[in-house]
Amino acid sequence: QVELEEFGGGLVQAGGSLRLSCAASGSIFSVYVMGWYRQTPGKQRELVAYITGGGSTNYADSVKGRFTISRDNAKNTVYLQMNNLKPEDTAAYYCNAVHSITRMNYWGQGTQVTVSS
């Protein structure tokens, strides 16, 4: 069982930056693939980026070169550094954890990011 809590959302102007954090508790953090997803009303939740326990990363094409995912296994925390934000990045952002062996899947409660033009 893993509990996830996101921090760092807010309102920012286009071109600005935000850093999201997701703190995990309840299990061995390094065995989980950690991801960030986002969702806007009426649309499906979409993958933004993920990072494996070993540090391999993958990004959605729409955020490549602007967002960076990282993790600190000692602090049980995953981060999403978001630079050069655009209005289309406005969404609720969700932290996700998937156990690398059992594939058990956990979600945080989400944090809102709003980018004004």
C-alpha cells in the first residue's frame, strides 16, 4: 500500500515555472515506477512523464524540453519541474505509483496547475 500526496500546484503566467512534488509513504519507494499525469475537464487523463526506480525517464511529446521529472529515493519523493509553461498545460496534475513487479497502481489526490496567458 502506498499513499501519495502532491504539492506545488498554483497559478502562474505563461512562460513561468512551477515545481510539483509528490511524497510517498507506506512502502519501499524505489521499487515503484513514478509518474505524473494530467487531466482537464471532459478529457482523459494523460501521461506527462514517468521515471523508473533506476532513473530512466520518458516524457509526453508535448512537454519534452520543458518538463523534467526526477526522484529522490532517500526522501520518497518525485518531482516535476515545469518550465516555459503554456496555457495548454493548465490541468489537474496527478502523481502515480506503479509497483515494478506486482503492477499495483496508486494515485494521489491531484493538484491544480493554472497557466494564464
